[in-house]
Amino acid sequence: MDRKDSWPDITIIFTKDAAEWDEYLTECFTQMIDSPSGGQSSSASAQQPLIVAHERLENMRFPLTALESQQFANSRAVLLIISPDLLDHVDAHADVYELTRLLPPKRTVCMLCGVQETDVSSFHRAALVTFDQWQCLVARDQDKEFVETDVSSFHRAALVTFDQWQCLVARDQDKEFVVSVIQAVQHVVQQAAEQSAAKPQFKLTPRKVKEANGKVFILLDSPVSDKQQIDILVDGCGDNQVSVKWKNAYTLYFILPENMLRVAKVMNISLICDTKHFMGTRPLKCETQMSELHGLLSSVNSPF
């Protein structure tokens, strides 16, 4: 699905005073992190270029469009650089709440740059919504030389798991801090990719079909166009072909043939987009008239 495939791997949100950090960390990310392939192809070497989105908070306009909201909500990882300018902007623009409420806590890394956690007031926290649940790292006394350090020396192995809130400090060109930021974001990106691959990207309605009523709607998490190829795999389909019809960008439907509805069973419905993107599997229960009658009779108390 081209829209889903275009969601950013990393979204960096910052203000003017953190622009150098944005540029610097982006260079680090693109050199150190491969975009997850999500297991969509058998070729492990088919890595896609890392997609990094840059959002200057001062340039954003509220309310956000539907597409902008989806971008923030679907980004694999979000790095929010909290700096003095950002806190000042939040002071003057409470509608920042509309953005921060979209940031999933488990996929958000917060970098305090030039500020302390104590500088984040209760007013700021109300606008930042889930600030206390974000992974936080603190940079102190960084200077321009540190920001311009060659990234080639930062290639390290071993990921750091941030199971609890952690505060790491960088002083006077402490390279370990940058490594910590990159590792935190890398961990979030990989975790999001694994969850995305495991979770079906659609829902079925109804989840139970009967004889003479085999029409099922597919509700998608992300949009598809009517030009894209959607294939459906149905357990027990045999030689019968089940075709998918496009209704709108988020809704598809299919109709099961009568001969598949004569036996009560649970079928697994799988979707594949453009022959390569596996969208997951959902169960669909098939009930016959006899099985429905048997269920009704079983619920009635015997008069004897």
C-alpha cells in the first residue's frame, strides 16, 4: 500500500534553536539505521531508504489535516526535541495539545536540550499530554563542535532497552549521549516494525456469515487506491476464486460462494496488496441454517 509504505520511519519535531540537532541526528540516523523491511519480502537484503520527516513546530498550522494527523500517529518513532524555544512556543500556543496527543508514548523519545526536566512546568505537561510516559534523555553543555562531530565514530552494536524512564546526560562533547539517542530511536523503530508485521491491518464486518448472505466488508487501517491489486486468500476455498471489490479508499468487500457456506466452520481470511505486502489474517465464522437451529435448540430447556 503506497500510503502506508510512505509513513515516516522517524519524525523529528523541533524548534529553531534545535535545528542543528535535527540536521546532525538525521545524518546519524541515515548512516546507522536501516529502514525495516517488515518481513514483506524473502530477500533480507532488500532494505528501503530510511524515511525521516522534519517538523518545525513554529511552522505548523492547527487544526492539523487528516493526512498530517495520520503521519504523526503512524510514524514508527517520534523524536521530540524539547528546547527553550519549544517551551516558549508551548506557553503561547496551547493548541500544541492537538499534536502531542497523537504521539504514542511507546514510540516517542523525548530529548531535553538546553532545559531541565524541572523547566517543564505543569502547564507544559498539560499541553505535552503524555510527557511523563515518554523516554527522556537530557543533553547539557553541548556546543557546536559536538553537534558537528563526525558520525562515523558512532557505529556501535547492542541495543539499549528503555523499559523504564531514563535520563542520560551529555557534557562537553560526550559522544555516548548521541549513541544513546540513536539507540533509543532505533529500538522504537524496530519494535514498531515488528508490531506492525504481527498485527492485521484490517478488520472484517460482519465477523459471522450465513447461507445466502456471504457478503463481507473489509475495513482497512490505511487507504488503498482502486488501481492497486488486492488478493484474498481463504482457507478451504479450493478451486473457487474469491475476488475483492473496491468500495472506497478504506473499504473493500467480497462475497463468498454458496458452496463455501454449506458447512459450519471458521475460515481464515488473508489479504495481500500488490502481490508483496502481506496485510495479515483475520478469522471469519461461517454458520449454516442447521448449525444455527442446533444452537437455538441447545439453549432451550427440555420440558422433560
